Amino acid sequence: MHFAAFKVYFTLYVNRLVVESEDERVVNTVKAKSKPADISTALARDWLRIISVVLCVFGLLVAGYMTWAEMTGNETVCANTGSIDCAAVQTSAYAETFGIPVALMGTLGYLVILGVLVLEDQVQLLADYGRTLVVGMALFGVIFQVYLSVIEATVLEAWCQWCIASFVIVTLLLIIGAYRLYAFFEPLRR
């Protein structure tokens, strides 16, 4: 009697496994067929993230160059015409904050933003909060750059073209990041 019950249970269990594996095969086949469309849809939807990554790379180049110049004591290539004087800005007391070179903080900031953007679809925490983190960090960067620009305009009366380039890049990152965050919450407003 126990053998007959086991035989019935085993037969039903094996049949269920076969049906489930056939269903999974059908689902996986459908997923595989729709994958190229998903990739192109994701690329079309996430082109702003790609632009943000490119901006971060440019920001890293600019801030990295300024960091290199400051750490090695070299002067940056600068137009040095009229009120543009990179050397005056880089050797001022405002080139460091709490003993840390401002250019190094910019390099680290761009690096962290780039890390969040690249890992946004691979780490669940960043998938959930990455857009918000990018906007927050870019907003801090813009506020700090506004402060530094006011110092350049009023106290130093000299401008650094690399600082302005970094200001433009971080401002663009903020605008794109804010739009990405707005678009991310769009389905919730419906």
C-alpha cells in the first residue's frame, strides 16, 4: 500500500516537473526572442545616462588635470588674457578647503558620480537610489562651484578656464540628473 501511494506521488511530482520545465523553456524562448528589442528600448530610454557618463569622463579629465597641476606644482595651460589667470586662482588660499585641494575633491566627486552611473543597473541599492544620489552630488557640486565662482569674481578678480569648464560640466550633470529623476517618477504621477 505504501509503495502504491509513493508511486502515485512520484508520478504526479515528475509530471509536474516536466510541465514546469517545458513552461520555463517556452518563457525563456520568448525572453530570448524579445531580448534585442529590450536592449534597444533600454538604450533609447537610458541615453541620458550615457551622456552623463561621458560628461563624468570629461569632468574627470578636467579635474584630474587640475589635480595633477596642483599636486606637482606645475601650472596649467591657460589663456592668461585679461581676467583669466589660472595661476592666481590655483595659488590662492581658496584652492584648498580643510587642507584638501579643491581639484582633488572635484576629481573624487566625478569619480563617485561615474561609479554610481555605471553600477546603477548592477547594484540594487543604486538602481533604487542612484538617480537621487547623482542629483544630490551634482547639486552639491554646483553649489560649491557657485561659491568658488563668487570668490573668483569678487575676491580674486581672476578666472580659471578649467574651473569654468568644470562648473559647466557639473551643471549639465545636475540638469540631466534632475530630468532622469523626474522621468523615473513619471509612472507614479499617473
